[in-house]
Amino acid sequence: MPETGLIDVPALSRLVDDGTIDTVVVAFTDLQGRLMGKRVTGRFFIDHILGEGGDPATGEGIEACDYLLTVDVDMNVVEGYRFANWEAGYGDFRGRPDLATLRVTPWLEGTALVLADVLDNADDSPVAVSPRQVLRHQLDRAAERGLQVMVGSELEFFAYDAGYDELARNDYRDLHDRTSSWYNLDYHVLQTTKDEPLLRALRNGMLAAGLPVEFSKGEAAPGQHELNLRYADALTMADNHTIYKNGAKEIAHLQGKAITFMAKPKIDEPGSSCHIHSSIWSLDGEPLCPAGTGSDDPYDMSPQFRAWLGGLLAHSRELSLCFAPFVNSYKRYQPGSWAPTAVVWSPDNRTCGLRLVGHGAGMRVESRIPGADCNPYIAFAAIVAAGLDGIDRGLDCGDPFVGNGYTATDVERIPWNIVQAIDDFERSEFANEALGDDVHFHLLHTAKEEWRASNDVVTEWELRRNFERI
């Protein structure tokens, strides 16, 4: 029986020796959450990328140009960053494999994958603005307070009965006609059966890669689906999220299909979310969200969890860039669209930005604010930072909102465009202090460049609206 899923170095060595594995993808994420890295031959990975005895701390790792943490989605060099720029010459940094993420990727023949931490070439210190390190920093802060953070992320996507290249050659003009189904398939078993060759490949491929898949289901628009992975500690969940997102695109491509995690492909249909469930636990594994025996809290919430939720309420708006990083992200926030517009909390109310769900050890808060286009490391880091501030300051979430969050008055709203989000994030003393000045500047500059780039094009909408009629 061939080895699958998570493997260790001795297992990899055996697989390389017998020819089962010939390639190891060593990768890290850029600011957009995409995997960047190198395909390394199996034997070179073992003999050189890893150190003596399979210790990555003493090995060569992989080198890559530091501009990769300053490019936009088109891989254009973006000027104005402190971290890397033309004046500094765009040198190299180093990717050191984290062997806890080493796994076989069964949908790619003869291939294994490992995620890497990004280090400064001069002194091996972590690169603060690399997304995995942004999250690690917040989890270290949580550990200093005796806490670990458990997270589950629910990614939605649209599937299309055409490949990426074909859709691009047609300038994405017939997306509505190319979705893999033609009516709302939310929880619909018959209609999702039509997409089962793709969805089954996704479920089984991820399981074989060591990612704990729970289920897939239809979502609330033609061709829209969701596949859920079981919750884990925040770093493992972010890693799994990233591997799944990249692998799902690869599997779709290999079937001649395409899927997109774009937040809002079509304005008159629901967008794709990344609902993030978070809960706090002690370092020895005790759940800290439920109040437990003797509590008079009407929702069985512990004071510490109420403070965590209070932090999310206090800071979700000013951190919205971490949840919605692109111009398109904000088109998802439409009334009645299943994407929230109000930063309020309520038990099991999907019109609210923050939804209390579960009970006992499973009690958690679901942030419905992030879109499927978010970088999970950045989004999780923002949630941890906000929750920790709530605990540090002893905030309370107050009474729950009751009613329809879309039509409510006198409630805080998610920014309706990236310009407002940039302003909120730039003025946020909390974001600067919690994330660190370098990270705050880096994320802010990225968002400003996203907005600038959107103003460098004339869209089809503008031409239709203005060419003849004004």
C-alpha cells in the first residue's frame, strides 16, 4: 500500500529511493495567499535542502527573491515598500521547510509538498512581513497569555465547465453560461451529483494528502460549492487552507475545469465567503469558551470568551483589509446576499457579521466577514489580535443583536469599499501596535496599490455607460 498524506523524512527517503516520489514542491505564501517556491528533485531535497539527519535548520533551504513579498496579483514589481525595493537591490531570502507540513500530493504524479518559513538570509531571523510569520507572531502573543487558538475556515467557490485558459481567452465574458450548474444548488443532492466527479476528486485528494475533510455541499448560487476541513490549531488550519486552495485549482485544471475563490464573480449572485470559526483553549487543551457549571450567563459564555468576542466587535471594521484585501472583495457585502454588512453578534443569526454557534467544547464564534479571497494567515492573525485585545482590556460583547442585520439602524457597518477600509486601517493605532509597524505598513501599502491599480484601467461598464450616452 503506497504511503499517502503526511509523511516524515525517512518515509520520503524510501519513496524517493523506490521512484514513487521524484519531486518536492517547497513553497511559501505571498501576500495574496498563493503558493510560491520551487520544484526540487527528491534526492536533492533530502541531501541538500535538508541538513544532516534531515534537520532543516542546518540545511540549505531554498532561496528566492524577496520581491515576491512585494508583488501584486499580476506579479508586477510594486515600489514603495520598506521591506524590499530597487534601492536595496531585491536580494534573496531563504525558505526553511517545516517538516510538520511534509506530505504526498496524490493528484500530482510523483510529487510531495512542504511549506516553508521565510527567513532573512543574513541571520536566519523570521521575515516579519511574510504571512506565516504574521500569524506566528499573534499565536506567540496568545501563548504568552496561556492561550491557544483553534480555527476552522469554510471556503466557498464557483465551479465552471471550462478550463482556466479557455475562460481567460474569452475575457471571462460568458462565466454565467459556463458555471457547472444552472440553478441554485444549496444543499441540493441531485444537482451537486452533476459536479460529483470534481467534488469527489477534491474530497478524496485532500484526504489522501492528509487534510481532514469533513464534507462538501452545494451553496446558494449556480455552480457554487463549499468543502470543509476539520478545525485545528490556527497555524495548522491556515496551512491546510492554503494547501487545499492551491490543490483544488490544480485538480480542477487536470479535469479541464476551473474553480474560482474570487469574492464576487457576478454582482447579482451571492459571493464566496471564508467563514472563520475561532475558539480559545488553554495550552493543555481545555476549552475556555463555555462558562460551565454554575454560570448564569444566558448563552453559557465564559467571561474570557465574552471578552474575546468583544475584541472582534471592537476591531473587525478597522481590520477589514485583512479579511477583504481586493477591490472586488467589497462587492460581496450586499444586503440580503448572505454576506454580512453589520458588525454585530447574535446566536445563530446569519444576517450578522459575528455568529455564536456550538455548545460545550464546540462553542465558538463564526466571523462571516472574510471572503474566500482572503489570505488565511493574515485573516487569522487579525482575528487573534482582535480577540486578544478584548481579553487584555476586559471588553464585553454586550447583549446580542436581535433581528435583521441588513436593515438595522445605528449599528457599525463593514466598509463598503476598499477606500474606506484603507482609511480605517491607516488610522488604526490598534492595528499598528498589535501587528507591528512594519507589518501594518506592508499591508496598508499593498491595499493602496490595489486601489491605485484599479484606477489605471477603463472597464467595460464605463464604456457601456459613457461611450455614446454622455
